Amino acid sequence: MKKTILFCFAAALVSLAAFAQEPAAQDALDIANSEPAEPVKPKASEFWYLDFNGNLNYGGTFLQNWAAGGDEFSHNLRAFIDANANYKKDAIFWNNRLQLDFGFLYASSKPLLQKSDDRIYFESKFGYNIAENLFLSANYDFKSQFAKGFEYKTPGAAIIGKYEQEGAPGTPATELDQLSKKDRVKAWEDARVLKSNWLAPAYTNLAIGIDWTPTNWFSMSVSPLTGGFVIVTDAELRKAYGMKVINEEDPAYQTALSTYETDKSSANLAALGAFYNASRFELGAQVKMDFKVTINDKFKYTSQIVAFTDYLMMNNKDKGYVRVAWDNRIDFNLTKYISLNFITNMLYDSKVLIKTEKDPVERQRLQWKEMLSIGLTYKIANK
């Protein structure tokens, strides 16, 4: 009896073990027949950093019985866009940046709309890592402006005398305040001097060299092979921006030059400019340094220095050519939608000749511009 009970118990254990092994065996078979798991690949968007920052700033003043003097009223409006699209994967990087500035002001002392700020700047840099912190790089940049820019000079007696006194037909005016508002605007327009225009000038370069990036806030590109064009589509501006005369022996050019020397009007300057090339090819070396400091998404400082020299002008006639640009920008976010901005732009171009009221002789000069503003800001970023 005992043997029978023991036999039955043993048989039950064997059956239970066999039943338990069937699912395990099936699971093992399923795993063996299944495809090996592939590692999770990052999405293409994870290699891109996209950033858009827009600013709109307004300022105005109003004076009444103000002993210190000044414009009775003035208004200024300025917009700025800074957009970045940067790619980084393994040994390759590709950085793109577009900066757009435009602003204007209206003041009671000059009864016409004046452009106060105008800038288009696009730069693109591609690099391939060849050693620690070193990249083979190619830099492309384009710089110009949207609209005409003028130097606003006070109308002289010759311009004012072309218009009649308000309320006295046939009587020439001798002072600005004797003119009607319509004629006063015309007088200021006649006195202004054209300084820039769309694609006049425009600078475009392609630079091949080495990029050194020792930290995430500094990089320097040295490009011994840099080629590009300086473009001046407006004939009135070609002489001032150092364009070359097509044929100095052309009698028509000599006549236009003589006429301009006698009467340096804008019409005669434009006629003279027709004998100048609209573009100039450059081939030289470039050094570009970029600084970028960001603190807690509240404070951002960017700075860029670009120096270029032209191999083709290293001769006795041209006596060399140097162009240096230094741009600085500080953005301080006071709140999520309000920011304080300070911008400076410095430019030295040995082919650009400038005269001032204190020194009427055209000569090489350091160009400087600065802007301090507070206004609305809006930022979008994917990281």
C-alpha cells in the first residue's frame, strides 16, 4: 500500500515538472527565433540647435519750454532678428546665423523720416574635425543693407533760395522757417547726401582654412585662401567705395571727371560712377574670431572680429588693402518679454574715403556705430 502511494506521488511530481517546463521551453524557443533588438537611434532633429530671437524697441521724447534746448519731439523705432541653425554630429559641424537690423527715427528738427539702423548679415561655417579642437573649415558670409542711407546736412542758402517764402509768392526764402512745411521737407531732401543703398555696398566672401575651438565660448578661423566680391550697384557710390575705373584713358571719362570736379552734385557723381566697375574681386587672407558668453539665459554677450587683406592689392599702385570689422552685442533679459540691448559696430576699410564737416578732405577713417535700446523680445529654441 505504501509503495502504491509513493509511486502515485512520484508520478504526479514528474507530470507537474513536465507541465511547468513546457512554457519555459516555448519562451526560450521564441527568444531564439526573434530578431535581435536594434539600438535606439537619435532623431535627426537632435543634431540641430535652432534658435530665433526677435526684438522691437521704441523710444520717444517731447520737450516744451525746455531751457537746455533740443528737438521738440522725436520718435524712433527699431527691429532686430537674430536666428541660428547649428548642426553637430560626430566629426562634423555646420553653423548658420542670420542677423537683420532695421530702424528709423523722426525728429521735429528734420521734418522727414531718417534711417537710423540697417544691416543684413548672414554667415555660414562648415567644419570637419581633424584633431583635438581643430577643424578643416569653410566660411561663407554676406553683408549688406535694405534701403538707402543718407547723411543729413542742414540746407544751405543755395538750396533754400530755390523755394518761395510761405505766403509770399515770387519772393525767395532765406531761412528754413520761411518755407512751407512741404518745401521745408524738399529742402532737407535736396541737402542730404547718399551714403548707401541695397547692394551698395555688399560684401561676400568664401574662406577656406583651419578653425580652432578650444572652448565652447571662443573660436578662431585662419583662412589663407579667401575669395569674394565687393559689390556697389549704385553708380553714385562707386567712387567712394573704391571701385576701379574701367578705362582711365576714355575721353568720356575724362569729361565726366572734369564736370564732377567743377560741380560735385549727386547727378554728376552718378554720371562719373558709370565709368567705374560695379564689383571688385578680392583674393586674400582672413582671420575671424568669435566670442559667445551666456549666463543663465539672462545675459548674453557675442563679439566677432574679422580682419581681411587682399593679395591682389599688394603692389605700388594700390599700396595694400586692409578691412577690419568688430561687432559687439549685449542682450540682458530683464523679464521674459523685455530686454536691454547694447550694440556696437566698428569698421575700417582702407578703400572707403570719408569726409566730414570739420575735415572736408576725403580720407580713410574709422567708422563707428553704437545703439542702446530697451523693448520687447521674443525667443524660440528647440533645446
